[in-house]
Amino acid sequence: MGKLRYRTELKYLIDLKEYAVLKSGLSAAFKRDPYSLESGGYGIRSLYFDDVYDTDYFTKLSGVLERKKYRIRMYNNDPSLIKLEKKVKVNNASYKLSTTITREQAESMISGNYGFMLDSDNELLNEIYVANAHRVLRPSVITDYFREAFIYEPFNVRITFDEHLATGLMSDDFFLPELSLLPVTSPSQMILEVKYDEALPTVAKDLLSCVDKTVIAVSKFTACKRYIALNGWEVEKWG
């Protein structure tokens, strides 16, 4: 897989005023993500896989510094492009490995059949095949949200706004266009994510000065799992 490149990843929960001020500055100094639609962003739906013991979920809750998650992801509910990803975090640093799979292969994973990975020459598929053999990975939770993304190419900085975070009650309905979604964040909230390599450039630091610098530790995966498990507790906590 080559040398892994860790990036710093910070998350903040912001309100609409902070969003408006920060977006205005970013629009002047940063470029929009090239995948943005005319609406200014794009929809992201992910399905996370875990074992029957929810090991990855409880690893996150217990504060283990190094943790991983496996997921499939599509954009704007379009199944013509599906990413299979492994995301690893060590404290505030992370890296992601990604490969493209077909809808048929994704549906095979959802049904518990990982056989198509066995003879693949893709190392990520090989790893997930072995992980499933040991842990029996099954659909765990769906996350769904709308993202606006800005990039600062000279320093490889990426700043995103995620709004309308929601989850599906049934985790295997990933491809259902009319999936019933339950809101996890309130309409007045956004999740701000800041990702960069060695250091955050001054231009980004100045723009972010309008934001309350309280970093949140809860991931979208965790928030959606807790919402379902605790029947609305997460809405009250974030709301």
C-alpha cells in the first residue's frame, strides 16, 4: 500500500453565524471542492461495518487512541461510484485507504458475502476479507449528510461543513433512495472539519479565528450509533 500519510483532523460543532462568517472568508481564499454541485456541495451517505460486539464503536467510546472503521460510501445517492474505505485515527491524526467497488459487490458485503475479495490483488480487499473471517463484519449504521468543501492547495488544507446529519433506522437500506432518515444534529448546527498535513497555514488560522475552538471528539459514526442506541439522547446532547 506504500507509505501511509497521516493528516491532522479536527472537528468543531458550529452555529449558523460562525458558518456564514467562515464561509465568506473561505470563498475568497480557498477553492471549492471540484465535486461540488451547483447547490455548492454534495450529499454523502456511508454505511459502516462492525462486528456483533460493536467493537469499533466501543473502541471509540472507550477513548482508545488508535482505532479504525470500515465503510462503503456513495455521493448524491448515485450508486455508479461506490467507495470502500478503511479509516484509521490515532488521536487527532488520521489516514484513509480507499478503493472503488461495484454496487453488486457492495450488496454482497451487505448480505454478508465477502467472497469476491478472496482472489483480489487489492490489498485493502484482502485485509477486509481477513477481518470479516475473524470478526464477521456486518452493516452497523448509516450516516447521511450534506457537505460543502473548500481546499487550499498550496498546503493541502481541506475545510468542510457537514449539515443535516441523519441516520437510517435499518442499516442495510443503504441504496434505498427514499430511506427514512432520523435527524441527529439540529438545523442550526454544522460540523466543521479541518484537515491538513504538517502545519496549518496562517491564512487558515486567521479564517478560523471566528470559530469557538472547542474540539469535539464525537464522530458522525459514533453520534448516529448513539442516537439509535439511546433513542434520541444524541439530539439532546448536540442540540
